[in-house]
Amino acid sequence: MPQPRRILLGSLFHETHSFVDEVTRLEDFTIRSGEELLRRRGDGSTVDGFLEVAEAEGWQVVPTVDYTALPAGTVEHAVFARFLSEFDAGLRAALADGGLDGIWLALHGAMVTTECPDPEGALLSHIRSVPGCETLPIFGVFDLHANFTAAMAANANALVAYRENPHSDARESAVRAARLLARSLKEGALPRMLSCNPPVMWPPTGTGTADRPMRDLEALARGIERDDPAIWVANVVGGYSFSDVPEAGVAFAVAFTGPEAAAREALAQLSETAVALRALGLPEEWDIDAAIAEIQRSPGGPYLVVEPADNIGGGAPGDGTSVLRAFLRHGVENCAVAIADPAAVAAMAGAAPGEVRRLSIGGKGSAIAEGPVEIEARFVSASDGLFALEDLNSHLAASQGSRFGMGPCAVVQAGGVTVLLSSRKTPPFDLGQFRSQGIHPERLKAIGVKAAVAHRRAYDKIARGSFTVATPGPCTSRIAGLPYKRLRKDVFPIQADEA
């Protein structure tokens, strides 16, 4: 009876915002090692997607380490160094104890450390440098908002990007990547990768795949895959505009076994299309007072007030006060907003239901955003903040699993506004966030949402309307005003239209 294929598993997941002051440290990461990775089976994550295929193929999975953190500021390099050391130890032990038939990785693709602008490329380069790994199949999955680099392409055989934003297909993309590894092993064919970085960068608000230009690019990529079976995957990478690295922005990457000329032609088609449609990736946003006035005039609800400048899923602190201020200023009744503020939660400790205390809410995490709001707040409830996700196909589940901890929480009311105060910023990708705290979002007039696009999967099904508003904050859609230092030259819209 043949021995089962031995596949090494590892995961490194962080989206790094270069323009916030905080540093992401070791304690900010959820770290799993060894058998803990195997226990992710069934949790809806990308690792779970790989494990499903491994189980079906009868592979022997050799787990190493999984480092995952929410989007935030630059990662302390010691964190990556520790990850790489632990991964390397697992890799070398596996090679010495029976060898390996392949490696599969769950990546984000937009990590930046205090010393390294491309940790994923460095990881893949390191793997190739280990004796015995020179031609070992390396496959994996990565986020649509990666900043894909030449080093990533040069040192992997096939990395597969999510195809949907909101990222409802993250686990599905992991399954696709694992099945490509299975195909490679069965056929004895080893694809290689090529990539390119056109002179285009879009804010997250311009990368929704239901909208142009991403819709056009994804359709073109699927056509390329359909028309040329030797191109195993054609990736459309929306990029992450808040990482100040040379290869930030839109990218394309193909894995192929056919002629290199065909792969380069595919990349050229995609790049030319992105350049031609570049202006469509800069969507307009509402003035916040005009948006609130329109909501006040409109019947029913709920209406979403989407604030991409404080996009938690993009690395913002999630404590911006612009929407809260607008709700209070316009006297909006029956509305809600979630704000990450552990100090405000602590200030409500021991409060009795109905008790009123003076609070300073939000505005502490970014010098760009508006400052704290000082209000008289009536205490409603408190909790430990742990909730079960309602949607295991959400982006939150793909990275964090089926449960999420917001840390100690307090629900307070000021005027007609209900404020969910959490100790840990929580991307608004699942309605269980509010419902777990006794707030029924479908019954509200308006909801403040700190996101760009990824909230749509959860909120669009209950929303009567949506208004994306321009506010001050670190995830501004007006990326041309950000102080890039390492970005390559002549990238639209940073250098106007010279691209």
C-alpha cells in the first residue's frame, strides 16, 4: 500500500497599515502550533479549507505554526523572526523525518514589519533556500488585498487569491489552492508563477468585485483560465493601498505550465485593462451631513452610514467619532454604532441598568480622525464580548474561525443613539456582533459601519439603503494625500494621471 503524501502546513496572516502609529506586537497575534492547526477543521477558516482537501486526498498533514492578527500597524520584526524560526524548525524536522511531498500556506500577503517590506516573499525565499526544498511544490492561498511581489511569484508554484470582495470565498479559494496541489501531485506537473504590478493603486472602496473595475478584471481572468488550460490560475489582486511598500497596489499573478509567452500575454491583457479603467477605482463618497439628512427624509430602515476612513478591516483603530457626532448632531433616533474603546468600557464598570455616567468615547487611536465625544451615557448592559459568528463564509470566519472575542463590552445610550463599546476592535462582518449584545440591527433606523466593502455580505441583506461617507481617518479613500516614501514612482493616483 502506498505511503500517504506528506504535506507541510503553515499560516501567516496580517494586513499592515503603514500610516497608523501603533506597532503590532506578539501579544496581538493568535498563535497556534502543531495539533492546534489540525483542530481548525470545521471552523470556516482557510486552513479548514485546506484540511478538507487533505482529508479527501488522504494526505498526512504536518502542521507547523499559524500566526494571525487583525489588521493594524507595522508588525514588530521580532514577531516575524520568531514565526520564521518556528516554521523553519518544523520544516527541517519534517524533511529529516520522512521527507515532504509538498507545502501549503495560508497567507494574507500585505504584512510589513519594522525591518522587512515583504515578509511573505522572505518566507517563500527562505523555504527555497532550505536543502531539499529547491523543487518542492509550494502552493497556498492569499487575500485579494495582498501587495503581491516578484519574490512571492519567483518562489511559489501556485498561490491562489480570493476572487470575491467581500471575501465570501476565502475558504473556497483555499480549497481551490489545495486541489491544485493535488492535481500537481497526481499529474507530476509543476506550475510556476509570473506576476506584474501595473502603475495603478486603488483604495479598498474601489476594490469591490460586484463593481467596476474589479468586476471587469475578474471576468477577464476567468476567461483567460477558460481559454488556456495551461494557465492553472489567473489572480486579480486588488492590492492594499495603506502599506507603504514598493509593490503596493493592483497586481496580477498567473500559475502556468505552458509557454511563458502565453502567461506574459495574459498579464499584459490584465494590466492594460486595469490602466484603462483606473479612474473607476476611485468612487465618490457622500458628505456626512447630506447623507444623514437624506436618511432622515427616507422611510423605514435600516440605512447604513459606511465610514471607510475608520475601516477596522483595513487597519484603522475603530474608534472614530465622526458618525456618532453626526447622529447626535442631527438628533437621529433609533440608531447604533460600535466603537472600540477599552477605557470607556472600564469607566462603566459596576454600573446599574439605567445609571447615567459622564463618558469620553472614542477618538483616541488616530491623530487624523476627530477626537473623543464627551456625553452623558445611560448604561444598558455589559458582557464578556464573546460571540458566535452567524456566517462561517465571512472574511472574519476565514481568518479568525467561528467565534470572536470583542473583549469586555458595554452597551450605552445617548439620546437616540445606542453605542456598543468594545475593548477590542471588531470588523463589522457579522451581525452576531450586535445581536449578541441585545441590539437588533434590522430594527434600527441607521447603523454606523466602520468598513469599506467587506461589511456588505452581512449588512446588505437587511439594509434599505447605504451611504458611504467621507470622514477624516487613517483609511481615507483619498490615498493621493498619504505620505508614501517607498512606493514605486508614477503610480496612479499618487502621481496624478502620469501613469
